[in-house]
Amino acid sequence: MYRTDKFYIDGQWVEPIGKGTFTLINPSDEQAHAELAMGNAEDVERAVQAARRAFSDYSRWTPGQRIELLERVLSIYLRRYEEFAQAMTLEMGVPIAFSRGAQAARGTLHIEEIIRVLRRFKFHEQHGTTQIRREAIGVCGLITPWNWPVNQIVVKTAPALAAGCTIVLKPSEFSALSALLFAEVLDEAGVPPGVFNLVNGEGSTVGHAISTHPGIDMVSFTGSTQTGIRVAKAAADTVKRVAQELGGKSANLLLEDADLSDAVSKGIAACFTNSGQSCSIPTRMLVPAKLMADVVQIARAEAARYSVGDPHDENTQLGPLVNRAQFERVQTLVQTGIDEGAELICGGIGRPAGLQKGYYARPTVFANVLPHMTIAQEEIFGPVLSIIAYHSEEEAIEIANGTPYGLAAYVQSADLQHARDVAGRLRAGQVHLNYPLADFGAPFGGVKQSGNGREWGEHGLMEYLEIKAIVGYEPAP
């Protein structure tokens, strides 16, 4: 079913030049299920050459032609929807209900959104005697993570295709199955040879080769802040554009007039999304100090309700973490929280009761966390919530802004205008008021060490466009 032994380059499934392999492990039972071919710099070289050859023709496709291509991609994706859901459940332990309802769904929603954007987007505008053109930036190296596999591939690939760019994709080796499926979808949709290329490999080899290659005009990277710094440094010598979506430690401000029961229960649900393996989820809950006891009571009862177990069970809410390294990191940080004096009110170290195998973490909530504690500063990437008390709104805003990150923030209040005012003071790329529905046209990205650039919708498309001014395009009146 999955072509784990080949790469997709220049419109063909080809044998890798690199001879390395990576064992794919099912995180729910710790059993190997496939061997993935891993590439090297030579594989990247031939992918880049294919992309450069394809760019001169594909970049001249009309928006209408690109829309037709994306519509074919969407149609085939929908036909293979269940395959994507099953792939992500196998490769990273996503509960099947969440895999169908959220993980796989993001692929369709983002493709639909970029088609809507492309239908109305103006690539040429007249400013006096000068025409401003927005043109495809060139060959794009896309480096994607494992935690939202299809989502992250689509929010880079779809706008790049919409802009007229060509692509070299390096997905995470931990989520290679869904990436290979997506390559099959693009191939069936008739993406011209060289427009889309996929090379699996490690970040230190394939990722580094993409970042440093002079034939790549832009790198879009999603992952940890530490790795993002290395990508930016590697790309600097060739002065290519670098767009990054990095880590987060998002604050959830519960203002005094918030509906406490609703705000706490939804806040826990948001924090535990994807087993806590999401960069923008609210992992710090800031509450008025006088309400801490009430919040603890609600949070303890709510967190205890979460079912952890077999990701193929329709009733499972939380599956395993993606791999042993991530499981051990979460265990270490939970123990650090205990050692530094945070109040453990639910969960803790070890697996949930009854689970002897698999990288399952216990849904964990700490109360009376101090802002300087490790668990309040570092991204944990597991189902772990830190509840922090504040004594004034000014202090709450200071705490919310008091990490190196600035990806997202959340505000809960019965007074929408009050929530808006607080949102305006938060240093984050995206602020959510009263747990709104997702807006796939809203720009997504961060400030500070959460990265630069934006994804989703029109702003995502513009990341893949360069601006050209043709002066004297029209004679002066």
C-alpha cells in the first residue's frame, strides 16, 4: 500500500540514492511495521534539478489552470480520505475518531480555502504608471513535522502550487505514510513532472541539504524552535526566504467574569487536543487567584474523564505519544514539575492504568504553578496543563507574555469587548476569544521565538510570492 522504499521525483517513483533506512514503529504497541528509505544530499540534488526544470513552465500556468489542478487534488483526496485517517492512526497513534474528524479533515479544508483565495486573488495591480506583480518565488523546500502530518503538508504544498511554485518536500520520518499517500494523490491529479518532489530523510542530511541548496529559493519549516534556528542559519548563506512556524507555550486567560465551568472544561479539551502534541494549544491556564480552588475542583474532575487507550477504538479520546523519545521527554518534564513544587492534581508520571505497552502518557494537570517554573516556560508536547494564579489583569497579561514564545493566546470573558481589549495586548500571532470555531482563512503563525511568516488562506499564499515592480508600465497621463 505504501511506497516506503521509494521517493517521488520528477513525476516518477524512483529508487533512492541514499542507502539508509528508518524503522517505522506503531506507537500504540511499539511494534515495527515498515522500513522507510532515507535519502541523502544526492537525492535532494536530483529533486531540486527536477523542480528547477519544471518551474519555467509551471510558473506560467494561469490561475484558472492551477485551480483546476487543485480541484482534482481535492477530489482524489476525498476519495482516499479514509486511507489518510488510517495512516495517521497507524503512524502516530491518533485516535481514529479524531483522525477522521480533525487530522484528515484539515487536508480538505485547507485545499478548499486556497481554491477560494485563488479565485479572487489579484496577482497584478496598477499603481500610477507602475504595475505591481506578485510572482511565484521559485523552488520551495518544505520541511514538515509529524504532529499534524497532512495539515502541515497541505498548508505548504497547496499555496505553493497555487502561487506557481515547484516543490521539494521532506516530511517527518515519523509520519511518512500520510506524506507518501499525498504524493500518490498529486500524481493521480496530474501534477506535471518535477512540480512536486518528495524525499524522505533525516533533518541533519536531507533537511540540511534543502536548507543550504542554492537552487532552492525558499524554505518553509515547521518544527521546534531549536531546529528552526539551525534551518535559518543553514539558509543564510544563500539568502533564501525562510518562513518558520515554531514552538509555542500559549496562555489561556480566564478573566474574572468568565463562565468558570465552561472555560475550564473547554480549556482542558483544547490543551489535550491531539494528545497535547500541538504547538498552538493553550497549555497555560491563567486564573484569578481567588478562584483557584474552584478551578482545581473543575479541572480535576474534567481531566479524569478522558479515556486513553487503543487508537482504533472509536471511543478513545487520547492515544499514545508519537515515539519513545517524546514519551520520555514528557515523563521528564512532568517529574520536573513535581520536583519544582507545582501541585499535581491529576495524572503524573508513568502510563495510565491498564496500559503496559505503547507510548501512552497520563492526562496531567498541575495547579499553583509559578510563572518561572520549567513546565510554565518549556513546550512539553504532551497532555499536560499548568494552571497559574494571577492577582490583577496587568499581572495576567505580563505572565501571558512572559515566555520566549508567541504563537497563540486565548481569552475567556462574558464581555466580548473586554476580551478584545486584552487580546490587543497579548504578543501572539493568533488570539482566540471564547473558544471560537476555526477560521481557515485566518493567518496562522507566531512572533518572538515562535517564528515568522504566516500560513493559511491568503496570507499563506503570499508567503510563496515575490513582488516585482514594472516601472513605466503605462505612460504618464
